[in-house]
Amino acid sequence: MRVQGSGFRVQGLRKSSFPELPQAILGESNLVRPRIAKAIRAMTCHANLKPVTWNLLALFLLTGCILVDDFGKRWNEATPDPCISTLSESLYATEFRRDPEKKDMDTLARPITLNGNYYLLLKKDARDAGGRLYRFTIIHGIFQRWRLNPTMRTAFEVEYAHAPVTLERDTVSIHTLNAETEKLLLEISARPEYWEIEEQTLYNPLRDTACRFDDRPREELEDTAPKRPDKTKKKH
């Protein structure tokens, strides 16, 4: 990585390897700090960069992604949510670089609730035992997806020295969701200094009352929801 003036240039990345990255990060133009930080965060959970590249980017990435080897009983207990399934399409494409168009997202993305905290479980393949875990909140109809604050890594290593997790360059890895790891997850979720917002978007733009995480009154959703055509009526 070379520093040129007020910007960065990242060398050695191929566009074909990371089609979702802006052209600037691939070495054709200089990049100011906010833009490179955003682009690098988009690669947080990718694990196939060359080792030398990881060494350079580790300063930015640290612990942005939570990987779970086995979702355990939580996956089968979880019920798909239509709005979460829709929102997960773009997340699936970014994280796994696969087209979600022909995927049944109900078999890949499921939300769970632990003591009032919301988490999204995302699989790469329906046959997988685990995948990625994301914390999210819904505020006034806005879906907020959170990521771990990379600046808190040192504090975490001190405060939770014996935590049942593995810290790698860019990820926090959990073997399985069980009572012990869920307790840790809830403790961290209650500490705002450990989190920063990664994404904000409308949770339920169609005001579908089947989307159960919407914090707006059901009556409001029903009154303002788009009217769907009655397919039972015959045309004359």
C-alpha cells in the first residue's frame, strides 16, 4: 500500500477477483480515506485475499465479521421473515459474491430474537450448518445492521480474555451458538461502544403486515399499505 498525498492506492488487487469494488481501489486512481474505508469494509468477510494483502488490510478490518460454524438449534427454531429475506438478497450477493436471484432466501436467511436483541443468521448454502451472524435493530421502520467496532479489539481481548471465540485478522469466529456463546453475544450487544452501524435501509417499504419486526403500529401499516389487486374477481 502506498500513501500518495491525502489518499491511498491499493496495489495488487484484480477487478475480476472483487467485482463489487469501485475501480479506484484497483489501482487506476487515487482514493481519499472515507471512500477506501467504505470499500474495504465491503470486503470484511471475504477470506481469499493473498496473505500479503491481508497483512496490509488487517489494520482496517480487524474484527468486523462474525462467523459461526454451527447455528445449532437456533436455525430450526427460527422462522423466516419476508422483509428480512428480501433485505438479505443484497447482503448475500456482497458477502458470498453469488447471484441470489434464483435462491430461496427463506432457506438461507433467518432472524432470531435473544432477550429482545435481533440477529440475522445467513447461510451460503441451505445444507450448511453455520454461516454469518449479524446484529440488527429496527427503529421507526428503518433496518439498521451493525458491525463490531474494530477499535474495540484490544479492549475485548482484555475484558473477555477467556471468551469462547477465536479472533482472526478480520473476523470473530464462534464454534456453535449455545448458552455460553449467546451469553457473551448478549453482553456485547448491550455495550454500544462495541458497535457501529454498517447499513441503514427501509425494513418494510411495502408495509407488509407479515413482516413481524416492524416497530410501527399494525394499524398504521394496514391503513397505508398499497392495495393489492383481488385476483378472485373475474374480469368482464
